[in-house]
Amino acid sequence: MIASSCPTLVEIGRDAALFCDPHKPEEFAAAMIRIVGNAELRSDLRARGIERAGQFSWDRSAAGTLAAYEKLLVPFSATTGSRRARGKSPMARIYLDAWGMKGEPNGVGRYCRELIRC
């Protein structure tokens, strides 16, 4: 994989990618030439990429996001004194309000909605 050297992508890609300055297209071109011309590097990056991808899952991502919201929710609920809003759990209320979701969300939204059972 070839990716921008922005901190988020470096954190995700770690040693499974070649990183380039996003403002220097010549770095991306050089990385492409390097990968095309080096079968060992290609194979190594491919193996590292598959291993790295195995460390991510929607379940883990959704559970981490839910845990972060629940951590923030406790002080909020304590100050308002309200544990329910319009028949939904406070967690569901924050989730739906935060993204302005009306009706049925899709993709990650639907998955998170299942997790919080609203």
C-alpha cells in the first residue's frame, strides 16, 4: 500500500505501507516505481497488509465507539437528571441527534443502531 503520511494513515498502516508527503506527487510516483520494480518489497507489503487488516473489525470499531459515547453519557445524564428521551435510551438519542439521522440509517449507522438497540 502507498498512502499519505498524514498521522491517521501512518497509525493505521504502520509497517504495511510506504508513506509519502501528500503535497509531493513525485514521492507517490517514486513509491509506485519502487513497488513495481521490487517483487520482494511487494510481497512483504502484501503480507504485512493482510496481517494488519486482520487487526481491524467492525465489531471492535463499533464497540469502541459505543464505549466512548457511554463514557461521555454518564456526566451528561447526571446533570440533566434524565435517563430516557422520547422512549429511547440516552445513548440512542445522542447517536441519532449527533448525525441528524431521520428514518433508517445505512452502513455503519445501521450497525451501530443494532448495537445500541434503539
